[in-house]
Amino acid sequence: MVSVTNLTKTYGSVNALNGVNVQVKESELFGVIGPDGAGKSTLFRIILSLLLPDSGEVEVWGFDPVKDYRKIRQMVGYMPGKFSLYEDLSVEENLGFFATVFGTTIKENYHLIKDIYQQIEPFKTRPAGKLSGGMKQKLALSCALIHKPKLLVLDEPTTGVDAVSRSEFWEMLQKLKKQGITILVSTPYMDEASLCDRVALIQKGKILDVAAPSEVVAGFDGKLFGVSGGNMYHLINACKSFEGVESVFPFGEELHLTFKDRDDHSEALMEFLRGKGFDKLNIRLIRPNIEDRFMSLMSSESFHE
Ligand SMILES: Nc1ncnc2c1ncn2[C@@H]1O[C@H](COP(=O)(O)OP(=O)(O)OP(=O)(O)O)[C@@H](O)[C@H]1O
């Protein structure tokens, strides 16, 4: 329903999007996962008709964001990364404003936002600027939904939001999806990728992979090790200085490490690290997660640049 083909966009010398191809299906919860500056907002803003591409094609239910921008703006609900509501208007006034702009009323589409809006309705006379982070997020989502969009575009909706509100937010997205709304959501949090039907991994304006989260992980080739014991910073540097190590990065309490041939050289590494004075070491074979796959794709991408 959203089709992006060979999309490019540059800002001066920055290649924000570099030949991006993505297809989002109807009623899909589709995640765009990548670090800051990867190009997520640029991609979304072009799909939303808010930014012109340099080249490539985009279709939203058959409409072109450049030519048919009026049509597309009626069809999409957008929650930008930064809080963009009127801080001095009350909760209810903000919602009423968005409903009016789209020629509808709160009453007409109340059923769509009910679950979400009910949680902030007790504060409906409070200025939006005085709401907590989690409540602002719920109001922004209600405003994005009030005109019953076919496509909901959420740019990093959970950045800076506490863990409980984050998981509540994803539950709300699952419910909206069941009502037939197609959702395009970006996040820098890899753990949220597993909550999507499919994800696109993006880095430096290039799509590295598009697949279901389990398939992304299954694409990880070879053996992965968890290394712990001693000062993390010194341990990373020591691991990096071992000939056969390909990648090493911190993940929670331990380091995730691969060898260049993706085989098991843990005994040799253990001996090497002991020689450097690390005496409480633990090296274990572990199962990769999405972040491991992402790191692996990123390092092979930089290698080929
Ligand atoms: N208006 C602009 N002028 C110049 N460069 C820009 C502009 N907007 C974005 N960029 C650059 O384009 C690249 C992609 O930015 P974009 O905002 O799309 O990434 P992102 O993945 O959404 O990350 P973030 O979460 O940091 O916004 C970055 O290098 C960014 O610095």
C-alpha cells in the first residue's frame, strides 16, 4: 500500500536517502529501525508529502505524494518525533483543532481513539504543555488518529518515554493494527523491532535488510560470544587487539563478540586475555538478537564502502 522505489534525497553534501526500496502492506505494523541520522525522518516526510525527493518513486495507495499531496494528507495521520501540539491549548482544544482541520468532530471518530483518549480525558482542561511525557504521547496519537487515517506514521514515538509507557504504547499500536490501520513506525530501540510484523534496517540512507524480525535474526551467520569479567572499557580494547576478532560491542552486562571466520576461537581468546591480566573471565556461546544482526550488517556495509 506504500511503495518506495529507488528513493534518493540529499541535503547539500549529505546523502540522507541513497536508493531506498520499501513496500509496506495493508494493515501491517512496519518498523523502520536505525540509529540517529540514518534517514528515517527524511523517508517518512517524503511519504507524507512534506518533503520533495531528489529522485525515485513513492506511492501511497496509488497516490503520488508530490502530485496528489492533498489526497495523501487526508489519508495519513502523523506523529512527528518532537512534540508538535499547541502547548497552551488544552488537551480537548488540541484534539478539537485537529478534528476541525480534517473536517470531522471528536464525536464522529471517538470510537477510534477511545482506549487511548480515555486515559488522558480526566485532564482534558489541562494545557498540553503541562502534561507528562507519556500523556503528551497519548494526546499526540489521539490527534493523529482523529480523522480516521488509513496510514499512521509515527516518527520515534517512544524516544525519551519510560519503559512502562513504551510497552503500553506498543499495545495500543497492536490494537490499532487490528482495526485495519496500516502503521509505519520508526525507532532507534532494537528491542522494539521484535514487536513489528516486518522491519527495515536502515543506516546512512541505505536499507540493509527488510524482513520479519525472526528472519532478520536468522540471517546472522556464524557464532556469537558473550564475554564478561573486569572493566568493560579495558576488556573491549583488549578484545579488539586480538588478531582474530571481527567485532565487539557492549550489550548490557557483557560484550558481544564475533571472530573473523565466524568460528569458535574462544579458548585462544581466553588465554590471550588472561595474559593481559583479566582473571575473572567468562566467555560463552550466545544466541544473536536483532541488534547483533544489525551490527553485523553495518560492519559489512562499512567494509564494502
Ligand atoms: N534539513 C536538513 N538539512 C541538512 N541536513 C539534514 C536535514 N535534515 C536531515 N539532515 C541530515 O540527513 C541525515 C538523515 O537525517 P534524518 O533526520 O532523516 O535521520 P533520522 O534517522 O530520522 O535520525 P534522527 O532521529 O536523528 O532525526 C542526517 O545526516 C541529518 O543530519
